[in-house]
Amino acid sequence: MGRKDKSLEDKAYNYLHDMIIQHKLQAGKRIIESDIADCLGMSRTPVRAALRRLEEEKLVYSLQNLGTFVEQLTVKDVLEMNELRIVLEVKALESCVMKAADEDIDECIRVTESITVTDSAQDIKAKDEYFNNFIIHYCENSRIRDILHSLNAELSHPRHLVAFTEKRLEVMKQDHLKILKYIKARSYSRAAKALEKHHNNRYYGFMEEYMKMIIK
């Protein structure tokens, strides 16, 4: 793939990703490649490549002879994935507390402190994932790492649908900073408690709004 083709694919990916995350393309809606291509002034090839990337991230799904659609998770799906994520991420946190170098923790703190409500949806997602991946990175169990990466990808859509307010972002930011402070202090028990509280608070904070979205 040439540099120009990759640039067009990235443009289509970022456009579709933000449209889905910001709920401008609603769950269950069919995505018509030709319409997106016309809107962005490109051929269907980079749009098709972008949709494949989004499907890998569980944001869309394709049905043979029917097309590509925006993924829709049920409330039960989100609850079960969130519960599993907490158990596995708290386990992964053990290795992070023991093995993470101070300079790596400081870099994660720097990225977290840079979060602002003026960031794009893509930037907020990237900074949130940087924190999550920081914890997962140190886990020695490859199966736990793989499952957590998969869960984070699937939860990305509902988690970020309601994340874009100054209050929600500030709470997320301060939660992340508190967890990182405990990691740097090598206090697993406090870090684990803060991590579990963060995920539960964030889950229940967006669930009411998410339920409203999926029953429209």
C-alpha cells in the first residue's frame, strides 16, 4: 500500500470512528461505502480498508450480501465484559506495580495530565487506551493480555459514547492519576481498590445514558 493510499485509509477510518464514537452513526445503522467515499472525495477502496479496521475493533460488523453495520452491544453484554475486565485488569496490575519503571509511570502521568475536553474523540480514546495498555503491558500472562485487549476494543464504543463532557473527562483523568500515584508508590492494594472503583463508577455513570441510546 502506498503512502497516499494509507493516508486516505486513515482519513476514512478517523472520520467513521469519530462518527460512531460520537453517536452520529447509530447502532444498527448500515454504512454505505459509496456514500462515505463521496462525502470524503475518495474511492471506495480506502473506505473498505477503514471498515475492516473498525470491524477488528468491534465497532462495526458485516453480513454477507447485506453490508456493514454499526455494532450494537446489549446492556447485559456491557455489564459482563466490564465485570470480566475488572477481574483481569486487577490481576494484571500486580505485575505493573512490581515492574513498571518510574520513568514509564511518569510518562503515563504526563499523557494523562494532557487530557482536555478540547481534545478530539480520537485523541481522548488514544490517551485513555494509553493508560489501559500501560497496565496490561507488564502482565506476564499472555492470555490475560489478549483477553484484556479484546475486551477494551469491544468496550471502546459504549465507554466513549458518553465520555465527552468536561466533568466526565475530569473524573476519568483524576481516577487515572490516583491509580498511577499508587502504582508509583508500589501500593498494589490501594491501586487495585482505586482501579476497581474507577471502572465501576465509570460503568454506572454511563449506563443510564447508554440504555437511552440503544432503545431509541
